[in-house]
Amino acid sequence: MKSVNNIKELASILNLSISTVSRVLNGKGKSFRISEATSKKVFDTAKEYNYSPNRVARGLKLEKTDTIGLIIPDIANPYFGSIAKTIEVEARKNGYSIILCDSLDDENTEAELLQLLAKRKVDGIIIAPTGKSSNHVTEIQEQGIPVMVIDRYLPDTNLPFVTTDNYLGALLATEHFIALGHRNIACIQGINGVSANNERVKGYRDALQKHRIPVSETMIMGTDFGEENGYLQTRKLLALPEHPTAIFALSNLISLGSIRALKEAGLTIPDDISIISFDEQAWSAFLTCPMTTVEQPREEIGRLAFGALLNIIDKVLPEKTDKIMLQPRLILRESVKKILK
Amino acid sequence: MKSVNNIKELASILNLSISTVSRVLNGKGKSFRISEATSKKVFDTAKEYNYSPNRVARGLKLEKTDTIGLIIPDIANPYFGSIAKTIEVEARKNGYSIILCDSLDDENTEAELLQLLAKRKVDGIIIAPTGKSSNHVTEIQEQGIPVMVIDRYLPDTNLPFVTTDNYLGALLATEHFIALGHRNIACIQGINGVSANNERVKGYRDALQKHRIPVSETMIMGTDFGEENGYLQTRKLLALPEHPTAIFALSNLISLGSIRALKEAGLTIPDDISIISFDEQAWSAFLTCPMTTVEQPREEIGRLAFGALLNIIDKVLPEKTDKIMLQPRLILRESVKKILK
DNA sequence: CTGTTAGCGCCTTCAT
DNA sequence: ATGAAGGCGCTAACAG
């Protein structure tokens, strides 16, 4: 198949100047009053020789790469997977490509990634930040790269974000426990310090206090959003002289780990212990005991985040910083047992 | 924070020529016998002004972008999510970034994506191809972009690939059904024509034939790898005068759909119907009935694929095309019931 | 209506 | 041991 790799060659084949070809190809034929005939010939020949412009060269010249950096703590987690999917599809519709980075929920990695994306001259960044500290991300924004935060937000910054209302989700879940008679409720958290985590913990605390149930600090435990953490913390709970009647697991992976530990100990949900998990998943309804979960609007998070970023890039909303908080939904199933008082 | 955005500025601050600075920064100080003192000053000043080269300009000049295109049929599926994760991490270790594309398992989208990646001058492409037809991918390779196929392979091409031995996986699963007395086994497939799918179907067929069980074509059904397909096909099966005693679901999502239909119909696994699913997942063990699955070595697929691609890019293995097939593992749980003959 | 040319930031050949 | 300058492919300002 004949093919041509730069506009110069194509122009010489066409016996036209480079600029004319460039103009036609960029849809500026009309405004430069280039004849229909010429235009058509350019398009046809470009197609014939399978030519379309080198995006790298274009990026250098225009200082615009049509590229978005996406930093995710764990792309293997289907929660982030579906957010990534929505973002990728939306981006493509708008002519953008995604550079995917997995921060492994590690702050140093994240900081490096941010620098890397800056050097790659992405037009914007969507990030589910890992950390408590936020300097490295505000710095990037100050360098002039639009940043959109998702899933979590960065306290004491003015970065625009789209998240679930994590506080509300946790409040709903905890109050559900309480309504069914639970008083001794453990909370297995993810990374302490991450806003999504801390808002959830806060919702848990406030729900207890609202109902005059003392908060036991030892019942708030855990180190990260992974399965192993859920497993380990649950084992700790079961080793207690009197274990809690309920577990609030702050991520889909944590609850899976909990289930593993429970099963291993020969305990049954909800008869021996009740559980609610943050983050609805395709399998939640089909577990040994169908799980009551807090559903997050994943697609919407992705869609809104990209839309907002695009607006910033296109300067549609000059200075408006979007801070969007989406409603979660408590999906009731069978993993919480009614307890007699 | 002081900062400098191009090598020219940096050079003028340093009172050195651009070339000297470039050389030092690219680690060629020694071979050009640039003095230690000068080198150190260059490094220090670069750090002080937070300078590092513009990757777009570099890419244009060197005709190397340190970028890999990754085309995945569905990044929200955790099977592909974890493959993507491994690839991203491996790539980064080697200085590459990933441009992520979700083909939606659609051939036209895939073809467009391939063209796009070519225009973005990626150094290589890793693709889990959607289709039966393979022209668009071999074309890309002929344009000089190294291509590595994963998860599936493209028949009648010579493209290097890394997959699970899907045939073996299906054989093991089907023989397990047979060993426990099943004769009437349905097979809910994904996309007909995709190698991963067809190899599995072939394994299923061969296992039956090996044991002199007639293959009923109506028992091989289904349209894609999604949850809804599993649901729909299972409903069809249940509407039959006499439904099969076992279902072989060819993906993790299909089996979830099957479970949904079964549950809806008030049927129990494995008492009313047995099931084996392709693709082990974190939740497989914790379903109402712990699921017997065929595990694929996801991390290894990603790691080997990237490694092989890197070898091709670096021309380490001049012409050797890697065709790697990894062993699956049948994980026995409780979703298959022993049937009396 | 079309063409010439500068320059985006970088690396590297050639020159000294 | 260091510098000057061309050119990667593209777009747009300027010039007809």
C-alpha cells in the first residue's frame, strides 16, 4: 500500500504548497477560499496515500497534544476500571487520548507521575490522589496544567473535584446498622488521611454519636483499600473476647477480605456477624450472603470529571472551580441481621 | 518556584552552549570529555530550575516517543484491568508510558484506534484484539510498528502473542463435569470468532467427543463476554423442557449473569445446576456457591507481553516471533455436583 | 486563492 | 572540551 509520511511529500505529489495542503486538511479550505477542486484532490490524495498528520509534530507546534493524563491508585480494582473506561470513551469522543498511570496508591510514585505527565505536555490531568499531602498536585496546576481530582478531594486546596458524598454514604450505612439494633460496629478503613476514607469514617462516627452510641477508637482500624487488609483486620476482630456484631468495610476489596476471614473462622453472615461494604460491584448480589452496599455513581464521576476538565482546557468557565459531590445510594440486601435489644 | 522550560534558556543561564547542556543531561558528559565541574553545574542548575526535557520535542527529533499503545476490549473488566496494571508498571520501569484505548470489543473502533496510535507515533502496541479479521493489525505492523497480541491470537497471521492455553482450560473444565457424571452440558460463549472463545469451545467439544458424548449445537450459545449475555442465555436454557445439568460459562461476567438468572428462577447451584466459569476472580470463592473456575495467569501475560515487545523494539531478538501459551489452572470448589448415573 | 518561511524544543553532525 | 547550525513535521504569520 502506497503511503506517505509527511505533508511535504504529499504536497509535492499534489504539486501544491505545504500550506495549502495543511489548510485543506485542517478544514480551513473555505476560509482561505481554496477551490473545491483543489480541496477534493487534497483529500482524495491524502486518503489514497493514507496520510494524516504526525501528532507529535503537531503537538510540538501547537503546544497542545490532545492528551490527558489519568492517574489512578489501582487500575485492577474494577471501581477504578469503570471510571477509567468512561473517561477514556468520553475523551476519545472529544479527540483526546489517555495516558494511563497507576500510582499504586503511593505518594512518591504519584509525584513522579505528575512530573512525567508535565514533561509529556498533557493538556490536562485527572487524578484520584493517593495522599494527604497535596503540594505536588497544586504545583502542577500552578505550572499551568489543568487538574481535575476524582473520587477523593484534596483538603486545603482549591482544586476542582468530582466525588461521591462519602460522608453521606457512611452515615446511611451506619444508621442502617443502628436501626437494626447494632451497637458494637467495627469500621475497617482504607488509607487513613485520604479524604474518601476520612469522610467515611466521619460519617460512621457521626452516625454513632447522633444515636448516643460511644465511639470506640479501637473499632476503627485498617491500613489500605486492599483485600488483605480486610482479611487481617477481621481476624483481629475475631480474636477479641467479644467481637462486634457488625463490620463496616470501606471498600469492595476490604469486604472481600473480611468475608474470607469470616469463612475461614466458620462464621456466617449475617447470623454471626453483619456487614456492609462501600462500593457496589457486579458480584455483590451473588455472594454467599447477598451484600448490602453503598453504591457510587462511577460512570457519572468519570463523565463529569472529563467534562469539567474539558471546560477548563477550553476556558469555557474562566475561573469557576467545580466541586461536585454526587449522591451515593444504599442498596439493601441480606448482610445485616436485625438484632434484639 | 523558579523554573525554566527549554534547554536554550537553561544554557544561557549557565553561559554554556545548548549542545553542552544537552550532552550532560543525556549522560554523555564523559564521552565528550566535559569537565566534572561543568557537568555538576549543569545538573545542579537543571534541578534548581526544575528543568527536564520536553518529551514531545524529544519524540519528534528522535523518532521515538517512549510510548506504548494498549488496546483493551473492556478495561472495566477486572481481568483486563489487572493485565493493564502489570503492563503499565512494567512499562514505567523501562521508561515507557501507556496510551490506553478501550475498543469496546468493536472492530471498527479497534481499527480507528490502531490508526490513531500510529499517528501518535507510539513505539509499539499491545492489543487484545476484538476480531476475527486481522488486516488492520497486520497493516500496522507492516508500517513498522511492533505489535504484540495478548489474551487472544490472530489466526492466519504471524503476529507474536501471549495467551492462556484456552483449549486446555476448557478441556480441563469440561472433563471435570464429565468426571462427576454430567452429560448434558451447556456452553455459554463470548464472541464467536475470537480465538480465546473458539479455542475454549473447541476444548469443550473435544472433551465431549473424547468421552463419546454427542455434541448438541444448540447447547453452544451466546454472543459476547458480558454479564447480560450470561443472563439471557441462561434464561433460554431454563425455558427448555429439560434443562442441562451443567453450564460452562466462558468468562467471569458471563457466569455472574448466569447466577443472576438462576437465582431469579429460584434455582440453586450446584443442586439444581452445576457451573464452571472461565477466569478466576477475587470474589469467585465467596459466591453463594463457591465457584469452580479456570484461572488464567494474568500478571504473567502482562509481564511477558511487555517484555517481548521491548525485545522487538530494541531489536534484541532480530526476527524471532514469540508465541507464548501459558498454562491455566482448574480451581476446584463447590459449584459442580456429583451426579448419579 | 496560494506560497515562503520562521520556529515549536530537541539532538547531533560538523567544525574548531 | 565546546559551539553553531540544521532539521525532525507541522502550523500560521506574512507576503503576495
